[in-house]
Amino acid sequence: MHVSAPDAAATQLRQALAAGGTPAGLVAFDPDRDLRPITLSLRAAHGAQLREVADRVADAGFALIEAHEPPTPSDLLALARHLGLGEPFLPPIYRRRGSVQVDDSGVAELSAANAVPGAPMHPATSTVGQNWHIDGTLQAMGEIRTSVLLCVRPAATGGDSILFNATGAFVELARSDWAAAVSLMSPGVLIRTATVNDCDERSAGPAFGMVAGHLLTRYARTNVDRWCPRDGDMDTLRRGLDALDALALPGSPFHLRFRLSSAQGLIMANARICHGRTPYTEGPQPRLMLRGLFRADVVGERSSAREAARR
């Protein structure tokens, strides 16, 4: 995986913007299409269904899917194989004892019921909300390419999924304030801290960058993320962060909010869009989500006619 140096990345981005048009996946969401679930069989998804998922991920950065019954960990693994994702990737922090445990299959069961007494609270295993982030706090940008999240049981109330097309919004920023955009591509500008499973390790790097010619991100806006501007120019960096904050608000074409029902799920291009969740209230049975992280893209991911229409 080749990550371009900061100056080279900025040059590549400028050249791409100067060429005209906006690649699919870097444009605004299309709620009429993107929030229409793709119905499929997790264990026996076939060609047409898989092509539709691949196209949706290419265009929107995610695909909303709907199965016929609540999923199991083996269902998630079967779907991943159909999509060409291979085996799940297990970040080292999930091998530590704590609230987020991943079994030998690589599938995590995320539920507030799994919180370990006495362990530090983490949003993944609590009812509090969680702001924009990508999965893989300590991993390099672009290392975790796909995140699969399947709903076994939703919360009684709340627990809405929120998505932010961070790379699409970044293109808008680059067109309006180039200096602010470049500041977000500088090395070490974003310092992320992992707090799950009693971890306190940190990872510093750019918030956005060019990887093998593609614009990717590790952007996050949680209470454990810190920003360190290049050459100490906080004013320019603040302009960029304020602009992205505005583009992430409800009503923005780069923002979506919806609620996953039982047997629904998300297949997300983890290095292109950010996700989060609203707070929730438990019912008689706790909310339960299954998650798998993968270092591969969805096989067959390609741009649809929406890209050609913007050229």
C-alpha cells in the first residue's frame, strides 16, 4: 500500500480536481437510492445482489442491506466471502481483555451488555453516543478498507446510525479553501488515542491523504482525538475543521441518519466515509450488533453512471 508523501498527495489532489468532474464516492449522498435497502441472502448472495452492493459502495461509500432473518457471526463471515473480503482483520487491541471481545472467527459482538465491570467505559459497549470516526484507531490510513456491521437487535429507542461522507466533504473544502485542506493532509495533524480494553496507545498521521492514487481518510471527531497543526498554524487548521463540522451537520448533503432494524446491516468503505451512532435506551433485550473489519475492498466495486454524469 503506497501512501503518498504530504506534498505529493496535495499535488495529486490538485491535479485530480483540475481535471474536472468528481469521482463517484466523493459526491453528496443520494438518500433516495442510498437508503433503499438491498435485500439479499447472507449465506447465498448471488451475482446480481453482489453487483448491486458493489455499485452502491462505489457510489455512496456504503451499502444498506437487509437479510431475511437476524444474522449470526457465521452469516457475516459467509457474506464477507461472497463479497471477496477474505478473513476478518483483528487489530491487536482486541486481543486484550476488556469490553470489546472478538472470538476466533474475527467477528465482534457489540453490546452494552458486554461491558466488563470496573473497566473504563467505551462507546462501543455503552448506550452513550459516538461521534464521527473510522474503525481501526491505531491502524494506518487505508489499512482497514471495509467494515461490515449487522444488526441482530436494535435498541428500544435511539441508536441511530449516522454517516458522514468525509472524503466528499473534503473535496468541497479543497475547492473553497485550499490551504485549510492541505493542513488536514499534513503528517501528524490528527492524533487518535485508543481507549478500548484499557488501552492508551496513540497513532498520529494525516487526516486525509492519497493512497495509490485514491483520496482516503482517517478523520475522526471524538473526545479522544487531538489536532496538531503543521508549523503551528492553528488558524488555518481550524478553518478546515469548522468547514467539515458544518458539512457534517444534519441537512448537509454529506450527512445521513437512519436506524438499522433487525436483520439490516451496513457495508462501509471504512477509509472513505465516517460513521457514528446516537445514544440509545435499552429494551428487555439489549441492543446487539455484529462487526467484522477487513483489509480488502468489496470485489467488483466500481463506479456507476453517476460518475459519468458528473464529468
